[in-house]
Amino acid sequence: MVFLQALLFIIISSVQFVMLELFFGKNIFEYSADIVIKNVLLIMLVNLIVSSVIHKMKPALIITDIFFLIVGIANYFVILFRGYGIVFMDFYAIKTAATVAGNYSYDINKYFIAAVLTGIVSIVFMVILLKVTKGEKRRYFDVREILKSLTGIAVALLFILWINMDTVFFKDVTSLSWDHSIGIEECGYILYFTANAGEASVQKPDGYSAEKVEKVLSKYEQKDNEQCADEDKPNVIMIMNESFADLRVLGDIETDKSVMPFFDSLSENTIKGYAQSSVYGGYTANSEFEFLSGCSKAFLPGNPYLQYIDDYMPGLISNLKKQGYDNAVAIHPYNASGYNRNRVYPLMYFDEFLTKDDFRGEEKVRDYIGDLEDYQKIEELYEKKEAGERLCVFNVTMQNHNPYNDYSYQFKEPVRVTSFLSSSNVNEYLSLMKMSDDALRELITYFKNVDEKTLIVLFGDHQPHLPDQFYCDLMGKNPTQFTQEDTMTKHMVPFVIWANYDIPEMTIEKVSVNYLSSIFLNVSGLKMSDYNRYLLDLYQTLPVISAPGYYDKAGNLYELSDSKSKYNELLNQYEMIQYNYLFDKDNRLDKHYQIR
């Protein structure tokens, strides 16, 4: 009897694993045996806990069958709009995900049908089996039943303790958190989800102390930190453009219209190039956090806006305000609550936050406020400001947000891929990028004709999530086959720093988003903190530090986990500084993060 119950327990747990993977379009025979065993063991852990709590195995398996079926269905639809399933850290952003998800249309495929049928068959089988054995009577408070349950819970706790302490169970899993689609693809959903949950907290870096951070940052103190005269201070416009990307970095792609002609033409008083983003296809707020803070997602597993910012944080905006930018305005033409921006922005010293509620009557591009209308709001702020006041704006656009399946929207200048047969999703995205380029031309033309000095920085938050077939056509391989270098390329976004007055002109081939604000400040002639000067110095040696990896100045690519890298000490210093800045509230060295 016990043997049959144990066999049933293992079989149903295995079926639940099969069902979950079908929602991801996966055949479990594609996994190695150890991956299958680890996933099934984690599912058995859930089943064991539920069985122990209610003292009955068969009803427990029905409950978990239903639970995993719901989880699988939810994952299927989440994958459709962003390319990977639900991970633990998404629970911090569930409100944001819910508001965006409503804009998507959904289709089902054969894997979805197979998964749902598998789940239903398992549930029906367990219900029938429960009816067959319904004569078995057990009292909930029976001593033997309680002892069995306590034994089950004890086994579960020991297993949890073991996988948390053991170095084998999650080997080569947690390091994949920078690309969830690959992690889930290679490790199975339950295994990857559990590993991702284990990375939700930030550990103190090895050897950390505030004294060590002080020793590093004190080298960058400047007593004669002169700032430019008031009349020379430029209007500061910072724009993070949603999914603003140049797909040409991925390979030779030809289109019937030039997608970024204005961006390509910029050269006078212009610094431009490509920045490395730590995210792909989503998690927009992580890129803006890197820009505003100078921190890198290379050392942060979660989403800072949702998890880590709970107090005032000195940085780019507070330092601008100390230099006479009295009214710092954030703009995002969508929901104020997305990624907790309405709570976080005041802690970053923004004075105003304009959202979609401040855009009235504008014609939308698909379901979102367009870049042109967005930039016109910046122009409106410039025209309304007091004489002598300097504009300070940080703008997160919305126009190019996925999904790219709005077949009803009519583009005035649609763009089509001509070098290969491409999906409508790709053509829609490129058409949106053409509109972004046109809007950028209008914005720069406007400020080219104003009398006051104005400095504009614009960068993309991440590349768009596009169908796997697009990458196969363009790069000859599926994203799951990407090398680390391919992945770094998939995280490249264009950026531009432009001024309506003389600034040095250059092209920067490699930089990461965490350095952009320091480079921007350096060009502006405004005061910088010791921390900004430290970042500019680090940039000279390691121009790219991002979640997928880092480059040195010679262009050599390294994995963050490379224990033999000669740059580990520099990375450890940066991680310690970032920890002091974000987490060590009692010992935070504010004097180095804010100007004097």
C-alpha cells in the first residue's frame, strides 16, 4: 500500500512537470536526467508540504494539480507578451505587469492544448481515484496521521535546508538570472524559478567595509570643484526611450525605408554610440535606475525601484538641484504607479512627475502616447519656465512598448524588411522606430533654434522582444543558441548626447548605461560628485559592466563569474561602493555621492 502511494506520488509529480514544460513548448526529453530529477524533486516538495498540511495525499495532489495548471496557463500568456515566463522577482512588479498585459492579444497553440489536456486528465484521474477510495476514513487529529504529517514536514524542511546549503543542486542555474528565457529553457521552469527566488536578496560583498569604500572614493575628492557660471549652465534634458534600438547591430538587415536617418546624420556637437543595457525586452526601470544612480545591475539580482529604494537617495538629480536646477521634472506618459515610480521619484529628489493624466487629447500611437507628443510636453515645459530658470527633465517614453501586434494601426510611413521574409511584429517595431527618429529630429530642431544652452541625452532602455525566427533569419541561430558575445550584442542600445552649442564630437563604441550620466555631466561642465569621477575613471579601464558580462578597454569580454579575471579587484571595489550607496544606510558616505 505504501509502495503504491509512493509510486502514485512520484507519477503525478512527474506529470505535473511534463504539463508545466508543455506550456513553455518544451519536451522533457530535451533535458538531461539531472535537470528532470531536480525539477520533479522540487514539485514533489510542494506536494509533500500540501499533503502533510491536510493529512491526505490524494486531495493534496488534486489541489496541486489545479495550482500547477493555473501557473502554467499564466506562464503561457506572459511568454507571449515578453518572451519568458514568470520569475520570482515579478511578484514585486505584479501591478505593473497587470496594467501592461491588458494591451495584448493572445493565441493558443498545440502545446497549450496538450498542457491543458494533461492537467485535466491528471485532475480527473485523481478525482476518480479519490472516489474509489472514499470509504477510507481518517480523523484529522489522529495521532498517527499527525506523526505522518510531522515526518513529511520534517523531510521537507531538511530538503529545503540541504538545497540552500548545497553547492550542487543549483550549480550553473542562478548565474543565468540575467536572461530568464535562457535560464528557463535550459533548466526547466520550477528549478529556475526556485533559483531566481534565491537571488532576490543582496548579500554583503566579500571583504566589505565602509572604511574600504572611503579609501577608494577619497582619491577622487576635488577641493577646487568649480562649476560653470549660471549663464553657462545648460538646460538638461534626459530621455530614456522605450525599446529604442538599432537592429543593425545584430546583422545585415535591409529595409525599404531608412529607419534612423536623423540619428545617423547627427555629427555636429554630438557624442553618440552604443550602450550596453543589463536587460532585454523588459524591466525598463532597471535601465533608468542604472542611468540615474550610476549603479550596475551586474551586482543587483532584483528590481531596485521595487525592492531597494525606501529612503532618500543622493545622486544625479539631487546634485543638479544643488546647482540651481530648482524644479526637476520626471515624465512618463503611462501609469504613475508603474515600477513604484510615484513613490521612488520623490526619494530621488524629483519635484514633479507628469504621467499619462497630464496628456490630454493627444492622438495615440497604437495604445500609447507617441514620442512626438511626449517631446512636445518637454517643449511646453521650456516655454512655461521662468526667465533665468534652467530646465531639468528626465523623460521615460512609452510609444515603442511591446506588443508589436496592433494590426489596426495605420503608419504614415510603414517600414518593411526586404532582406528576408519577416513577421509583421518586426515590421511594426521598425515602423515605430522610424517615428521615434522623426520625433527626435523635431525635438532637436526645436532646441537648435532656442537661445539658451541646451544639452540632450537620449538612450534606449533595452532591445525589443521579437520572435525567435527573426534572430534565426538575421543571425542564423535561435536565442537559446547565443554565445555570450551574441547576448551582449542583443543588449546593445544606441545613445546620443547633443548640444545646441560647442561640445567635443566623438563616437563611443562601447559603454554601459551606468556610466552615461557621468559622461553627460562631464560634457555639461557642471559639478560632479567624487562618485561620478570614480565612475569616469573606472570607465577608462572597464567601459562596459552589465548583467550579461563586461568588456575591458581592449575589447576583451569576461563573464562576471570569471574567478581568474585580473579585474576582479576592480569589480569588487565597485560592488562594495554600490553596496555602501544602496544598502549600508548607517554608514553611507553621502559626502562622496553628493557635490560639496
